[in-house]
Amino acid sequence: MVVVERDFVIDECSMEDLDRVIEINRLCLPENYPRYFFEDLLLRFPKAFLVARVDGEVVAYVMCRIELGFSDFSFMKIVKKGHIVSIAVLPEHRRKGIGTELMIKCMENMKKFYGAQEYYLEVRVTNVSAINLYKKLGFKVVRVLPRYYRDGCDAFQMAKKVDKNG
Ligand code: ACO
Ligand code: ZN
């Protein structure tokens, strides 16, 4: 039997981790935010702001927000939606399952602690790795948002209903 040891742990983010999270965000994504934006999400939705550590060092994060809005699955129904605002894994730690684990855990926590009924996110239509990750987890494209990003790139809005597996 082959046992694959995971070399990372998933943890709730702390205020002390924020500088590193902001650094990873700037290294990995063109969508950057002022520090207060990260702090606000951490203070309001701490159970849905997670980091992955390797040897104690933060190498990835996911941060989310709970919103009330129209369901992407039931006509004219208002539901609690878990918005995955941003996720990133440092390049040297990709393709080891960290992104998957962060997504699974943040969705589980949004359901458990904040009563999320659906999840959604936006992603560049050109971001094949992220789109593949979300599809693998059961997300579907629900609409295209033309010129959503500052550089003019379109976004897919992708959504998933909470099911018995999260
Ligand atoms: N090419 C194709 N598919 C990929 C790739 C790739 N380079 N990387 C991941 N995937 C898909 C695969 O289906 C993969 O499953 P597999 O390895 O069994 O084939 C699946 O995603 C899961 O891969 P993980 O190892 O769990 O994902 P990883 O830890 O590498 O993180 C992430 C994926 C977060 C997209 C990472 O590549 C990253 O940080 N990219 C830059 C930042 C980014 O684009 N973030 C998302 C923006 S949208 C938003 O934040 C809501
Ligand atoms: Zn968003």
C-alpha cells in the first residue's frame, strides 16, 4: 500500500498571517486589495478565511464573504451565498491538492458556521487551472460577465449548490 503523506496543513488565518497572505495575493493575482479589505473579511468571516502551511510557513490562502442574494438555481429565491472572493497557492506549491483542500474546507465552514446555501465566484475565462479546479468540485458556469476585469478580460461566474457532501 502506498501512503501519500500530505506536507501541508489547513488552518484558520490569524491577524499575524495577514502580511504574508497579502504578499501571496500580490505574487499570484492581478486582483489586489488594500489591507483593510483583507482585515474586514478576516474579522467578519474568520471561519471562511483559511491558510495552508508547509513547515509552518503560509503558502496559500482562501478568503470568502457571506452575502444574501438571488439564487443561481431557484427562480426568484433569496438565499445565503458563500462568495469565494480570492484563492491563491504559491507557484512552487501548486498541483499538490492544496487548492482543492482550501476550497473544500472553506465551503464546509461557510455551510456549518454561516448557513451558506450556495457558493459562487468569478474567474477569468482564460484561467484554465482555476476553472478546472472549480469544475472538479461541482461548480458550473452560470453567466459570463463581459469586461469584468480592469484589463478588459471577461469573467465566468461559477456557482454550486450546497449538497450532502458540502
Ligand atoms: N492546468 C490544468 N488544470 C489544473 C492546473 C493546471 N496548471 N492546476 C490545477 N488544475 C486543476 C486540475 O484539475 C487539478 O486536479 P489534478 O491535479 O488532479 O489534475 C485541480 O485543479 C486541483 O488542483 P490543486 O492541486 O488542488 O490546485 P492548486 O493547489 O494547484 O491550486 C489554483 C489551484 C488556486 C488555481 C492555483 O493554480 C493558483 O494559485 N493560481 C493562481 C491564482 C489564481 O488563479 N487563483 C484563482 C483566481 S479566481 C478566484 O480567486 C475566485
Ligand atoms: Zn467575487
